[in-house]
Amino acid sequence: MPIITTSSLDGTVLEIVLDRPKANTIDATTSRELSQIFDSFNRDTTHRVAILTAAGEKFFSAGWDLNAANEGEAFDSDYGVGGFGGFPELPNRNKPIIAAVNGMAVGGGFEIAMAADFIVAADHAQFFLPETRVGVLPDAGTIRLPRLLPRQLANEIIFGGRRLSAAEAESWGIVNRVVPIAELMTSARQLAADICLSAPLSVAAVLELNRTLEHTDILDAMHAMRKNAAYRKAVDSQDALEGPASFAEKRPPKWQGK
């Protein structure tokens, strides 16, 4: 049985399912396979959004495969072009990714979820970072979590192993939607469909501007934005003309991505 399966929903949404019993852990080989999938997704001209989820209802992912580590896999192994989990460090990523968290997101599993652009979580899901308890540290979590939460709370999770419930993660704005497990994929697919209503070049430009200007002074960011190639490509596109035309003609827009 394959560890990772992919399927295409309506030709526009790529669904990726990690199925690696018992806890959907990720070793270097699995990460490189995910990297190939996400790199291909980023380059193709059909899919607009990807949904990453996992098999079962207990674990989204328990992160790094400690059995592989015990057998000699290095902490800084080659995880592929997208880094650990396939996409968190993927260069020039221009399409949104939804993490559909079906259970516990532990360590690297939580880091992967944080790297997604949206999180839809089952109501029993939990998020935590146990790395310091096993002698390493949550490298991506150390960088990402204090940018998402107040530093003291982030430190309690990183140093103290505190667990966030799905509801608490939603209250802090980490999670977009919390739903019963039976509704998880339906909710994620609806979110993906909502994203697909937007112009693809606009979405790509927003992703790039968020990535490159997030911590830039507001005025400097505004000036940099107007010179950004992805921004110019979006506002000078045929789709930028199509949007107002479709509104005036009271019809759905026909995006061409150009």
C-alpha cells in the first residue's frame, strides 16, 4: 500500500493523504517524496489549491520518525527541495496549501501544519512540540510559533510541552475552522473551492508579498509591493480586466491566469 496517495478534485484541487502507520511519522524518504509532489503541484498549470491530510483519526503526523533516527538517520538529513514535510521551505511557492488536521499534530507534524496557509482541524485534534523532551529542538517551530502566538505562550509550548486543543488553537487564530472529524474534508474542500473563486495571479501575488514583506515597515512594504514582479503581473493581467467586466455584466469571472 502506498505511503502517500494523491487525487485531483474537479481538476483544480490536489488532495494528498499521508498514510504511514502507526502515527504518520515522516522519515527522509517520505519527506523527499512529499517534496516531489508539492514541487510538481507548484509547477503545474491545472491545480489551484492543495489539501494535505492523513489517514486515520488519531494522528495527523507525529513528525520526525524517531525509529529512523535511532537507526542512524541524521536530524539534518536531505528532506527534499521543500524541506521537512515537502513544502515548508519550497522555493517560490505560488499556490495555497490547506492542512486538514485529522488528529494530533506533534512536533514536525505541528510545524508542517503551521507552514500551511490555512488549517482546518477536527475538533479532537491537538497541537504540541515535544522535541526538547527528546534532546533536540523544534527548529521550524522555534521560528514560526512565536510569530503566531504571544511569546510567553509560545515558550510554554516549546519548553514546557503544553498542548493546544483545536478550539484553543482556533481562539488564537492558528486554526481557521474546527469541525467534527466526519466533516473535516468537506470543510477543507469548501475552503479550497472558495479560494478557487479568486484570480490565480492575485492569489500568487498575495502569497509572495506575505512571504517577503511580512516583517517590513508598512511604508517600505507598500513601496516594495508596487515594484514586486508578482504584484505587477497580477494588476497588469487580463484577469485584472476580467474582474470588473464580469462584475458589470453580472456573471461569474472567467479566470485565465494571464
